[in-house]
Amino acid sequence: MQLHRLEVEGFGPFRSRQIVDFDAFADDGIFLIAGRTGAGKSSILDAVCFGLYGGVPRYDGSEKRLRSDHSEPDEVSEVVVEFSTPSGRFRVTRSPEYLRPAKRGGGLTKQAAAVALDEWTDVGWIGRAARAVDVAGELDEILQLSREQFLQVILLAQNRFSEFLLANSRDRQSLLRRLFGTERFEDVQSRFDERRREAELRLGTRLAAVTARLDEADRLVASAELGADGAEGSSRAEREDVSVAGLTSTAPTDERLDDLRRAKARADYRVERRAAERDDAETRLTAADAALAELREDQRAQCERDRARAALDRLDAELPQIADARAELDAARAAEALRATIAAATRAQVALTVSTDAEQEARRRWTRFGIDLPAESTEELDAWASEQTKETGAWEHARELERRAPQLAVDLQAAEDRVAAVSARIDAGETERSTIPERIAAATRRRDDARRRADRAADLLAAREAAAARKAAAAERELVEAQEVIDNAAVDDAAAAFASAQARFAQLRKRRSDGMAGELASALVDGEACPVCGAYEHPAPAEHVDPVSADDVAEAEAARDAAAQRERMASEKLAATRAALAAATARADGRTVEQATADLTAAEEEYDTSVASASAVAELEQELAALTARAEALENGRADDTAALSAAREELAVLLQRRADAEAQILSARGEHETVAARLEEAEERIASARALSEAIAERERHSNTTADAVAERDAALAASAFDDVAAAEAALRSPAAQAALTARIDEHTAQRGKEKAILLDLELRTLPEEPIDLLPQEQASVEARARWTAAVDAASRAEGTAERLGGLIESAASEQARVGDDAAEFEVLRELADTIAGRGANSRKMTLETFVLAAELEEIVRAANRRLSDMSAGRYQLQHSDALAARGAASGLGIVVFDAFTGQSRPAQSLSGGETFLSSLALALGLAEVVTARAGGIRLDTLFIDEGFGSLDGDTLEVAMRTLDELRQGGRTVGVISHVEAMQEQIPAQLTVRATAEGPSVIEAR
């Protein structure tokens, strides 16, 4: 992997966009990242790690603080990392989560974290992924290094060298596990522990099942009293549970099974005896139930016989009523033959009466008109009505004209209104046409004036903006003037404080110098050499009367420096304030805030008038177009209005002639009546009365003939029947329902009497006693037999259930016992294997499987590290892997000790000096990088960063470290080093300098 380019904006100490071109250092192969403490050197590495993995190595879990504190709310935070691998060239753009101004409503809103991955192709950069989860997946495949591996093999962050060298076995295991992904071996250990627990649980469960079944069988034998001579088998103490791990023999269980099998044989014999007793009781019960059923049948027959006798006596007593009903039914059937003729005669008489009354009413209405015409002849009445109908036909048209007279008056008025309206429209058009030329001229003048005002909009806008700038500058000048007063006072205060601090520092330094003899004398001890003259006697030591320590002087010096810094900052701020005041005064152009506000108001009014005039120009153009169109419309409408007036006048003349003709016809048809409709209504009423009387006379004559025929037919039928008159026949009539009821009553009585006779005949043939039969003795005998049978069935069922349950328990216990041996063998194998993998039991090194695998990796890492450490330490030191047991049961197997060739002994890595620790840690880190890279598929590392640590080396050792770095850059690799060491700055000409500006944010400068 090789880094090409880094862009940082709004990240860490960097506010503006900073660009780092790593390709520029490819020829040198090594470059230095320099700068003062706190400027942001390590933030460059943080940006690289954040861009690739979304986090930083120094403060994990604080990604939300990655945004630069120097950034304004509306400025972005972004990191762009461009790199290449054998898979191609890629670019990652990543932004942390931060707060930005809301687009609507004011305030701040959360800007979500974002990331995008691009790939360089022949057509340029193309997007490959834009979601965090997708980008992470793509980068895993492209980089082939986890974040922890990246930090160990590419980005060797500050304070991480010695972390791996000085860690204990547990911490080293945690780091190696992340680098080599050996969690799977811990999973193997967990799975074997789980299998061991499952096997132990399975064996324990099976043993418990065997014991539980045997105990249950013993309790069943005791409760059923199946023991031999009262014995219950082995005692509780003899059959206590056997531990899972100590199971060696099944003899007690086999003895208990033999005892239980003998008890099962006794239970089977008891089942046979109880079954025989149950069968005998069942035979006795069947006989008792049969006798009881026969006696109950005799009792039922006796009751049925007595009931049939009583029912037959009751039916014989009803014979007279049945005879009367039969006579009534015969008379009704005879009268039924006369029902139709009697009803027809009655209806005819009723109809005749109704028609006679109708004729009288029609005659009364006819005579009301006083017409001299006989009212007895239907022919004359019909002829008169026809003549009158012909005469009224001529009046119908006059009545229609009379009905339409109001509408004709309305039409006539509408025609007059149209004539008047068209005349008025013609007059108004002439008047408006005469005023249009003057209106067009006035609108043209207003349009030209508005157009001239609108053309000044650009100049007026510039004047308004200039006035607004002057007003803002005048307001800013007032604020800056107030700030100048405050800054002046701050400079005076800071100068006074610095003078005071300077005086105190000088005083303390002089006091310490003056009291140095007393300070040295206070440390003299008799018999010990004086550090100044070397004498062992101290006859007149100076007194330390004014003690001032070096810390007091250093504290005063620090206070003096801080005061000087505050004075310098106050002076710089005052200078900046005065510069801002001068700039604001120049921008305000000598105006006060009130004057600038008045200028701005006037400029805004003029500009608003100009903008409004631009809109008015369009409106006036539309008004002119409308006036021109209106003039053309009036000219075109003049001929139309003239034609419309002629048509309206012609229509009015036609309507006036139509009204005169209608009035003449109505007057002729009305006669002496008020209206034609009234005359027609009276004539129609007379005609209807004549025709109604004619129809009533004809109807009455028809019903008279019909009535005579119906009465004659009825009288003939009565003469041929057994009835004397109509009243007798009507009295004998019955409705169909009544006849059906009489028939049903007669038939039911006859059938019931025959049925009861048949029943009584069969029962009288049986020799049944006359006294009531008593069932109680036989029922008691049946109950006793059933109780004996129930008890025998229960006893047989219990015996059979006990035998079956005992047999099942014996069979289940024997089956479980047969599988105990296999489970015990499997458990022993799994226990030994799980203990060995987990570092327990016979595992004397107490190394887990994962530790064993990591120990092999650590040995290879140590071999790779020693190839460099031997050269860097001039052959003195070598790292050695140690699998010695740790004290007090701590994790072991991943220890690292240092072999010292000068002493021939191995010692802990913690005993090395600072420089030795750095060299050993660097060698171990580089060895770790080689092994991790090989495990990741032989990834080529073309870029490497090392952060700090060289300050602890002396000149010779630093030279060795530099030679090692030179070896690292062989083969086209680029190495970036972060260091404060001046010697390295002199030896490495290619540098990136991180500099904090006076405003606060840092910038990156390349050399």
C-alpha cells in the first residue's frame, strides 16, 4: 500500500484546507514531520487513520470531537486520502458528525457523518461506494489490513512502540489476537468446554434417571406390598447416588434390578387372581340386572293396562257428543251446495240498490242546471251532450290565447327594453369613442416617465449598497472605538503586571544568589566532605536566613514570561483594533451612524421607486394596448349595434299586432262570462252531468234485470233442497275450517278408541297381578352385585397397572443403565481434551490453544525483530520468546525477555534503559509489521510512519536508528518520521512543517 495525497479541512487544528503530497517525497524515500509541540504533527497521522478507518489511534470513541474548534458553523470538515494498492488507485473522502446552521428556522442542526470511495479509471474518478457499511467492506478487501494491523505495520503511532514490548502475557495476547485474528481458537476452546459440560450433564442426567426409576420402582413395590417377606430391597444408604466422575461399577444397580424383576413376577400372579375375581363378579351382576329388567317390564305393562282401561272408559263417555258433531257436519255439507246461488242473489240485490241511489244523485245534479229537456231518455241526453261538445270546441283556441296573454305582455315589454338598450349602447359607444384618443395620450406620457425611472435601477442599487456599507462601517466604528478603550486599558494593566512580575523575578533571583552560601551550609553534615572545599570540618557555616528555592525562582520566571506574553498579546490586540478602527472610518466616509442611516433610507426609497416603476411600465404597456383594442372594438361594434336596433324594432311591431288579434278573439269567445275559461268550465260541467245521468239510468236498468234472474235461480234451488227458506240454509252453513275441525274431531275419536281397544286386548291376555308390583328388593340386589363387580374391577385394574408400571420402570432403568458406560467413556475423553485446550489438568504449561498458536507467531516475530536489533545494539541484545509459568497463576506462554550478550543472562524487558527500550521496541514493531504483512497475504508496504521516540537516543544510537530507517526505505518505500530531535532535522532535508498561526489554526508547509 502506498499513500499519494492527503487533504485536510476543518479537522483537528487545521481550519482551512491543507494538502500533503506524499509523492513529492518518493525520491528522498524518507521525510520528517516537524513542528512545535501542540502544532498538530500527530494530527496528520490521525487524519490518515480517520480517512481510511473512520477513527483515530489516540482517542478512540471521541470521533465527534474530530471537527476543528477553529471552524465556523457553516464551514465543512473533511479528510481526503488518496492511495494505491495492487488492486488500483483509490480515494476516500470522509466527514465526521458535526453541527451546522439549519437551512430553515435558524439555529444549528446535526450534519451526519459521510464517506465516499472513488476509484481512478481511464475516464477519471468514478464512485465505488457511498454508504459507510459499503465503504468499510470495500476497504477491507482493498487494504487487506484491519485497523489494528494498520496501526502496527504502517502507522506506528506515538507511545505504541514499548506497549507491545513491555506488555504482560495477557495484554500481549489481546493485541496479537486482534492482529492475527485467532479468536477462532478461543471459540474452539469454548466449544470443547461446552461439549464437556454437555457430556457431563448428559451422563449425570442418565445416572439420575436410572436412580430415579429404581427408586420409583422400590416405592411402587412397597406401596403394593409386593416385597419378599416384607423386605424392600437394598436400603437407602446402600443405593446413594454415584458421582459422575467416580462411576466404576454397576453391581448395586444390577442387584436392585434382579430384586425388582422378582417383585414383577409376584405382581403378575396377583393380576391373574384379581382378573378371575372380576369375571365372577361380572357374571353375578349380569344375572341381577336381567332379573331387575324383567320385573321392570312387568311393572310397565301393568301401568299401561290400567291406563288403557281408563282411556277407553273416557272415550265411551264422549260418544253422544260425537254423534251431534256428525249431524252438524252433514247439515253443513248439504247447505254448502246452496252457498253460491244464495250469495249471487244477495250480491245482485245490493248492486241494484247502489245503482238506484247513483241514478237519483245524477238526476239531482242534472235538474240543478234547469235545462228544458226530458231526463228519462238516455238517447236525448246523449244527443244534447254531443251538440254542446261541438259548440265548445271553437272556444278552446280563445282560452289558449287568454292563458298566454300575460307571457305576450312580458315579451312585448322585453322587446321594448331591447330597443331602448341598443339605443343606449349606441349612444354610450359614441361618447366613449370620442374620449379614447385623449386617454391614449395620457397613458403614453405615464409610460415614458416610468420607463425613465426604471432605467436608473442599477445605479440606484449601487448607491443603496454603498449607503448600506457606510452605515455598517459607521456602526462598526462605534463598536471598535469602544473596544479600543477597553484594549488600551488592558495594555496598561498587562504592562503593569509585567513590570511587577519582572521586579519580583529579579528580586527572588538576587535573594537566591545572596543566600546560596546559607543554602549550601544547611546541607553540611559533620564528618562528610563539603561539596565546595572538600573539608570534613565545618567550623563557621553561613546562616540561611532568607531561603529562596530554585522552584521559587522558576515559578517567578514563569510568571514573568506569562505576564510578558499577556502584554504582547494585549499590544497585538490593541494594534489590530486600531487598524480595524482606521479601516472602518475610511469605509464610513466620515459619516455618523445617523447620517449614514438617513442616506440609506433615501437610497432605499429611490431604489424601491425605480423597481416599482419597472413593474408599472409593463402595466402601462398593457393599458395602452387595451385602449387601442377598445377603440377598434367600438368601431367594429357600431354597425352591429345599428343592425341590432332595426331587428329589435321589427320584433316589437310584430308583437303589437299579435296582441291586438288575440284580444279580439278572446272578447268574442267570452260572451257574458268574465273569462273564456269560466265559460268553458260551466259548459263542460253541464255536458258531464248529462252524460253521468245517462250512464246511471243504463246501469240501474242492467242491475234490475240481473237481480230478477238471480232471485229466480235461488228460489228454484231452495225448492229442491231440504231447507224451508234462505234463513234455514244460511244457519246450517259452516266455514271450511269449522267443517275440517268437525271431521278431525270425529276421526280422532274413532281412531283413538280403536287403538286403546287393541292395546287393552294384548295386555288382558297377560297374567298380570292387579296389585302394584314392588321393585325395591330386586333393585337392592342389583346394587349390591354392581358394588361387588366395581370393587373387583378396581382391584384388577390396580393390579394390572402396578404390574405394567413396574415392568416399564424396570425396562427403562435397564435401558438407561446399558447406555451409562458409553456416556462415561465419552465424557472422560472430552474432559481431558477440553482441559488440555484450556490449559488445565495435565497441561503443565497452562497454555491455551490460542496462546499456543500465538506463541508460534511470537517466535517468528522475535526472529524478525532480532535481525534488526542485533545491528542496532552492536550485537549486544537479542529478544527471546519465553513460555515460563507466570507467578500466582497469571496468564503465561507469551513472555518476552532480553538476552544480554555482555552478561550471558536473560533479563526482563522492563530493565532496559529508555534508549534501549526504544530500539528494542522499534525492532519488535518492525518485526511485527513483517509478520503481520506476510499473514495478510504478502502485502507490499510502500509507506510507513513512525511517531516520536528518537529523543531518548544518544548520538551513536541515533546514527544506528537512522541507518535502520535508511534500510526501511529501500525498494521504493517512503518513511515519514515525527520527531523534535534537531540532529534528525539536519539529516533529513525533506520535511513537512506544521506551524500554528497567530490566529490559532495550524498550517502545513512542505520542503
